[in-house]
Amino acid sequence: MSDNQESTDTEDTTTASRSATLPLRPPCERLSCHKSSVCSRSYFVVVMVFFHVYIINVIGLLFYVHYSSGQEDGTRSRDAPSSGQQRPEARRPPSKAEFLRDVSLTRIEGIRVGHVQKVSLVPDKVHEMRTLSLKPLLFEIPGFLSEDECRVVMQLAQLKGLMESQLMVQDGQEELAKELNLSPDEIFNLLDINQDGQLQLHEILTHSRVRDGIWLTPENLREIYAGLKADKDGNGLLSLEEFRLLSNDAFQRFLLQRGVKRSQLVRNSRHTWLYQGKGAHQVLQDIKARVTRLTRLPSSLVDLSEPLQVVRYEEGGHYHAHHDSGPVYPETACTHTRLAANTSTPFETSCRYITVLFYLNSVEGGGETAFPVADNRTYDEVSLIQNDVDLLDTRRNCDKSNLRVKPAKGTAVFWYNYLSDGRGWVGEQDEYALHGGCVVTHGTKWVANKWINIDPDYQRQARYQQLVSQQSEDEDDEGVTLNPDTQSSDVHQDL
Ligand code: OGA
Ligand code: CA
Ligand code: FE2
């Protein structure tokens, strides 16, 4: 039927166009057209054609508006998977595994630096949350904890006892190079980042930190070179020949002989862990509930995260710039979900999607939290350690950090250590999330960390949660509370 209709329309259109192009017909004649049957028919057809075109346009427009606003909602909505980092794959049809996904992580929007949003976290109070940077996505919430809560957390930590955050270096530590069976030439090649056949100071510095936790400064290194007579030609660089003459642990032995002070370690603080589950002190449970509201993440994820870490820095304490979380490689497993990992992987890292850092006191001098590359236009790992200025060094170069947060009692800051994968889950590590604690120049500094652990591998996180919930059901029957902290080796007392 509609085919017929169409063909008639087409025919009529032709007629209409012919009549419409009739030249030199005066307007009055055109107005009286309806009197002639051909003329009135073509007039009707013209009107109908315009009407159809109009309707089609309107329908088209409605479709356009519907779909384009649908996409915007997807990127803008609070509950949407991600904001800025939406990747083109996001619109690919989901694979079979993705159909199983039923959780999408909320990511709070920063809007712009300085933007303030009101948040409702506790009854009878509205908190203000200010965006401090977009790279990493970082917020500050003054008055997140009350004075009393700060006091209780510090007291509970003291009651439990704090331990050194970093152990002093042990003599005769196993060398990774030995385990991997690398020759001096191979090690040299690995260290020589710019492949110029010479080892610059920063190439050595980067390596040493990963190896034994002693924080070397360029001056230390020059002293070591002099002490070991390593740099024979005195040009400040090590050539392959010079490097070959050094034994594997020459630097470490030299340092240990001379004695390593706590201030020379990556981290100089003491800490403890406070369990926040059922039966824990009400203040600790309240903090966990408030963090859940703040982050808008499923409570099951927050419940299964590490306990609260309470840290105390004495005067002179510091924590050089670091990432709270590891990078994502296919072969890495997260410490918190290792129970659910199919195979034992050689590389294990903590997967802390979010860090919530609480300041439990206002520090008299120093002790800021520094973000050396926050909102940098580019991230350039190599230029972080220039030969004489090391931006990662929070004892010397906090003043050169892009952003510093001054500790104020009760304030919380929080940031995302990972980007979004664009599909509602955890993506790549955010390299801009690098941060550290500047040296405390006066007084002591107390902070607490609440890390929210999420495995970037969705299936692994899902398996882990299933496993733990089964376990906790079993244990609930016996009246035992499950301790969610499977990753730190210290024993948790329920305070
Ligand atoms: C940490 C940390 C920063 C600070 O404990 O992981 O980065 O300001 N602390 O103490
Ligand atoms: Ca080099
Ligand atoms: Fe940290």
C-alpha cells in the first residue's frame, strides 16, 4: 500500500514542480489556482511534500537530540563509569565477559581546580569539597573528622603500638640481580636509560631506591664514587669499564659501613593498622561509613579494603614521593585479591584505587603533603630527577612541588591513584598521583590513610568478593568476625 502511495507522490511531485515553474503568472492568478483542478491538485501535493519533509526533519531532529544527550549523560553523570578519560573502545559492543559486569564505579567529577561542591556525609552538617587538582583527581574536605575523632584515632593507635614504617637495611640482602642471574654488562644496559654508554647520576639514583630503600642524593653518590674510586676519569659519569670494576653490592656495603641514618631512608615514620569492621570502636566504623558516602562506591568494596593505617612522623620525619599503588601489567596480581588469583604470579602490587588521607593534627612546621607533578602539562619521568634537583626528594625539594597540602586537624584529602578504564572500572595507574610527606620541621605529624582496594581485573575482584563473602557467612555461623586485611602481616587486634 505504501508503495503505491509513494509512486503517486512522486508522480504528483513532478506535476507540481512543472506547474510551480510556470512563468509569469501573477500572484492573484496563483491565489485563484484552486479553481482549476490541475492547479489545486498540484498545490495540495506541494503542501503535502513540504509537510512530509517537515515531519521527517522533526523526527530526525528528535532522534539526534535523544542520542546525543544520551551520550552526554553517559559521560557527565556522577554514576557513570568515567569522565575525561572515555576511550573510543567505550562504544564497542561489550565482550562476553563484560556482560557479567553489574558494578560500575562512581568517579567524582573535579570540574576545575578550586571548584567547591557541597557534600552530605553526616546528619546536620554539610561539608565542602574543593577540587585541588585534576591530574590526579584530588579533593580536600575540611572538617571531615571532628576533633574528638582525631583524638580517639591517635589514642587507639598509641594503645595498639606503632612500628617502624621501614626497617633499616639488612646487611647481605639478597640481590635481585643475582636471582635473575644478570651479568654486569646486562645490569649496565638496564641502568643506562638514555643508552649513551655512560651512567648519569640520576640513572643510578632511580635504581638504588627500588633496590634497597636507601634514599641517595647526588652528593651521597659523589661521596661513594670518591670513597670507592669508582669514577676514575672524574667526569661524574660511570662508563661500562668503570662499572665492571665495582662489585654487585659495592654501594650498599660502602653505605652500611659508614652507617645509614633513618633520615636517609625512603620513609621515616612509624605506623599501625586499625581494624574498622564489626566490633571495632564506633569512631572507626563511623569513619569507614563516611568514606563510603564520600567516595560513592559500593560499601562491599570499602568493607573489604585494608584497615585504617595511622602514621606518626617525629620531628625530622618524611616520606619521599611515591605511588600508593602499583602499575597495571598483565602479569601483576593485586595483593588484596591474591587469594582469588588463578596462578601464583611473580609480581604482586597493592591496588589502591583511592587514597583518603586524614590529618589528625595541625603540624607546627613542615609536614605538608606534596604532589610534585600535579596538573603538570606533561609527565616526564626522566626530568623528575635532574642531576642536582630531585623532585621526588621531600626533604629538600618540596618547595618545587606543583602542589602542597598543609596539614590541618580534621581535614581529609582524597585522590584516585588510577584512571578510569572508560567502562566503569579501574584503568591505568595515574602517574600524576605521585606524592610524599615533606619533612616535619617542628613538632610531630599524625595522619591516617584509608585505602580503597580494587583490582583492575574485574573478574578477579568479583571472584575475591565472592570467596570472602562465602567465608564470612561460614565464620559468622561460628560467631567470628572476618579480618579483611589479608595483606599486612601484622596481627590486628579489634580495638
Ligand atoms: C602515605 C603518604 C603523605 C603524608 O602515608 O602513603 O603518602 O603527608 N603520606 O604523610
Ligand atoms: Ca646514560
Ligand atoms: Fe602515600
